[in-house]
Amino acid sequence: MLKGPGSGFGGRTANSFSRKIQLEAYLAYGTLDGKFKGGGDILYMFNKNPRRDLALEYKWDVEQIGLSPNAFATDNILSSSPSRAEQ
């Protein structure tokens, strides 16, 4: 583990806020390294069918390859050609 056990919280807007814009943010604290981590994103939905959207994301966190929730997302253009560092 890089961060150790910790606690955090986050949230995301619902459709009652907007059907075109979604805001999301989180903040966490790692007890092993004693640092705060967090991030946020904004998504603007142009169309629902076909789905067309624009998303901006900012993170100050550590992600381990293979442990990320999006590690094997099929809609990510980079998922078909992962880069690997020299060992």
C-alpha cells in the first residue's frame, strides 16, 4: 500500500441539479503518508443518444495501474495500447 488506511468523502450532483452538467469531487486522507488527496471533474453532456460529452478532470492522488476503477474501461482510447515503463 502506498497510502495506507484512510478516510475520505465525496459527492456528485444529481439530475435534479442539471441534466446537462455533472459535477463530482472527493477528498481523502492517507494515514500512512499523512497527506490529503482529492480530485474533481465536470462533465457536459451534449447529447444522450448518441452519447456525446466533454469531461474535464483534475486529481492530486496516487493511482496504481490495475487498481484504478477505470483501469480496463472499454471506452478509453488508451486502453487498447497501454504504455509500460522499463523495469
